[in-house]
Amino acid sequence: MPAKIKAIIFDCFGVVVGQGFDETYRSAGGDPVADREFIANELYRSNLGLIPQSQFRQEIAERLHISLDDWRAAERPDTELLEYIIGLRKKFKTAILSNANTGVLPRRIGADWLERCFDEVVVSAEVGKIKPDPEIYLYTAAKLGVSPSECVFFDDLARYTEAADAVGMRGIQYKGFQQARADLEKILADN
């Protein structure tokens, strides 16, 4: 019998905020396929904290020939999901686990939402590990005071949910709020 779920962990970009980096890049006028190498390099440097977020945003905006304000406006938090997470937090521990640079989540989601929704906020640049490294998943579970088998993890990218599965979590690929809620409720029905 599977372990009882005690914690639910959410990715930021493509789950709590926006539709994922590629879709945001596309909606801002870029071609994420043609610019794959540029994007991968910039995300890697930013997510590990090798460059400040301000430099990352500036380089992306310059590549797209848009203003910084236009780039920032491209992604907004999903308030329906955030309200749902507040409800989940009454029964479960919650965390956000994101490949991001220091300070990005409070700016993108808002410090108030982070405080109301999450017991723990784990950011790759702050811990020196990046998804899909197993250590960042184990670190997040430990911060929540639970075992990996007691966690559900949502991410829009299958490679990250597969990495969560590999450490014993139950990964769910996020394709939209209704699908994610239904998938989670199926798991929790056995709880």
C-alpha cells in the first residue's frame, strides 16, 4: 500500500505562474525551438545563480527586441490554483520547488501569496541544486519533514516529474488546473 500523502509540492513556471518558459517566450515573439541553445544557456546560468535575474531578464528582452516591462508582463500567477493551494495547506504541508534565481518567486508570485500558500520555498539558485538532480527533491521533502514517498510533486515538464518518481515521490505532469486537481484527488481518495 502506498504511503499516506502528507505534502504537496508545486513547480513555479508552467504551473503556478504562466504556461511555461517556452510558451511565454513564444507569446513574447520568440522562437523557442530556434533559440533552444540560447535559452538553455541563459536558464542554466540564471537558475544556478551564476548571473543575477536582472541580467537574465535583460538578455531575454534584448534577444526578443522587447522592453523589460513587456517581458515581465508575459507571465502572471494562476490565482485559481493559488486559492486551491491555500485550501490544501489546511490538511497538507505545501512547498514550491523551482529552478529559478534568488528573489524571482516573490517578484513573480508575490510575497503574500508565497506566505499564504507554502510552508517551504525551495529555489535552485539558493540551494545549489537544480531539477532534475535527485538531491533537490530529497532536500525539499526533508525541509517539509516528510519522506519522499509521502509527497506529490507537480511540474509541467515530464522529465522533472519522472525525476520526482525516481526518488519515491508521486509525480504528476501539470497540463492545467482542472486536470491537476482531478489527478490529485484520485491520489488523495486512497489517503
